[in-house]
Amino acid sequence: MSKSWTKADVVNTLGALNGWRRYLEFGALTTGGQYSEIDRGQFTTCHRLSYLCLRPPEDGLPVDFQSDGIDIADCIRRIDERRLRYDVILVDPWHSYEASVRDLAAGYYLLAEGGAMIVHDCLPTGEDQVTPEFHRGLWCGLTYKAYLDFVIKYSPLDYYTIDTDFGCGLIRRTVPPKELLRRAAPPRPPSPRTAKTEHDPLVEQWTSLGHDHAAAFRFFRLHFRHLLRLRTTDEFLGIERDATANAAIRRGGWQAPPTPRPR
């Protein structure tokens, strides 16, 4: 796994390639951890939603939407009241399954049309990292499983995963949230760009494991490249540059942007 890129590098690169300006970081107080590394020159709107937030964050930067407990309903209500939507949202949740699924749904809801959600910790490397309950040390919890279940349940979604910083899932907002709920269906390949066949037995096997977390992680370790649609950072750059070019061509013109690199 490449360790040269961080989740902040992924966010900054997406912003630079697309000219995006609005960023939201979404998670618990003890997750995230790189809010100070987001490029404020690129992102003129930088907001943070933190829950389980019982003390000021160590970086000294403000929290725009705060919850002392795990509930975030009031935070979402305040964002809605201000009619805020974001081009890039980093979802780095409290790593229980329930919190992860909730944060994925809320993050997708807050995305602007055509925006992208980055999900951290989608590629844990050891069974000791994926316990359902919190433990000290390296804990990725069940976020990886929530991420896969989310993109499969709400098929077709345009997603892939960047092989860096314990896995950075990328989900494009190509379907309005209300339409997404109506289209929840049995697993299908979400993107013709990456799907090989209409029938994906590995996805069906994954779904059949349900909440047997030990069996799910064993299966995941055997088939993670396929399930995650894993891409290198170079492939990520190529995919996103192509997406930017295609969008610009549809608008009537395109000039290649410079290739961003991690600072």
C-alpha cells in the first residue's frame, strides 16, 4: 500500500482538478486529524462537523457544527437551514458500523451535484484493526464494511477506492439522494466503466455474509481489490483528469489543468 498520499492530499487534488471551493470534514473528534492540511487557498469554504466532541480539537481550528454526543441530527438541521452543500466531503466516522453507515448517508445527502465524498479507512490491513468495538491503538472498525454495503445497496453508484492511507473510498454524487433511496436494489455493478459483467458473484457472496464480521473480513482479505475497485494514486489522477475533461467538453471547452502532487 502506498503511504506517500494522505486523505488530505486526495481532497486537495480533487479540489485543484475540478476547481472546487466548498469542503466539509465529517466525523468524530478523534478521527480526521488532518483538517489543518486542507488547502485554504483552494477551498474558500472549509467547515467541520464533529461529534463526540467534548473538548476543543488539538489543531486549534474551529468546529462549525458540533455535537457532544454521537447524535448529529441537530448539526444536519443547522446545515440545511443555511442551505449549505459541499463539493468535497471527507467522511472519517467513528468506526462502528452504525455510525459509519449513518455518516455515509448524511455525507452523500450534503454533497453538491457532481461532487465527491471521500471515505477513510476502507482498506484495513489486519483482523485486529476491524473489531466492532473501540480499542486503543490502530482501530479502523467496521467502516470498510459499511462503505462496501453502502455502495452495493444503493447500486448503481459511481465509486472506486484509492490505495493509500488505509484506503480512501471515492463516491461521486451522480444520483440525487431521494432518487438513490428509491433505487435501492439487490447488488448490481454500479459503473459500466469498471464492471466486467452484469453478474458479479463476489458481490453476491459478500452480501450473503450479512453481519458475520469475522467471515466478512476473511472474505474481504481474499477479494478486496475487486470489491473495492482498488486504484493506485496514478490511476486516481488519470480517472479524475478524464472526468474533469469530459465534464468541461460537455460545457463547451477544456484546457488541461496542471497535475497536482502531494505537498
